[in-house]
Amino acid sequence: MDEYALPTGPEVPAADRVRQSWAATVAALPVGARIEGEVIGRQRFGVFIQIDGMPEAVGLAEVGSMPHDMELPAMGAEVTGTVVWHADHNHQVKIKLDEWDRPE
């Protein structure tokens, strides 16, 4: 199995459902909101997260906010973090993971 994978499977919401619920997702998860979830996809640029309690939302924690000496969380890992942005163009909730948040 490749260490990098796009989100797939029955737990991943269909793109049309994510798009249709986008306004509700942004309202429920404002910038600064705390999240918990499971890593459902890994790419070189970050990890996709199924956010607990938000079945129509997809989170993305990008490597730009990850310390250089750390690695991406594994598929299936439970993670926590903070909403830092909403990407309207692709309906993703941008997240900074707690494990990446340490003093410089």
C-alpha cells in the first residue's frame, strides 16, 4: 500500500453533499473552533480529516503549518486541532493540528 492516499470509502462524503452543506459547515466551524477527527487521506501536502460530528465536512491540515522535524499523522490516526481558514473554492476546512503547535 502506498503511504499516500486520497480519501476513499463509505465514510467520505460525496462532493455534492460537501458543496451543498458548505454554508452550514462554515457556520458550525468558524475560525478558531476546536475539532477532533480521523485522518482519512494522506498526501505530500497534508492530511485529510473526517471531522467528528460533521459528516458532510472535509478538513485538511497542510504541511505548511507542520514543524520540519515532524511527520504526517498515519491513516486512521485520531487528531485534534483548530480551524484556521475556510477554502471556499474546494469546500475544505483548513486545520492546524495541535501536535504541530509548539513554540518556535
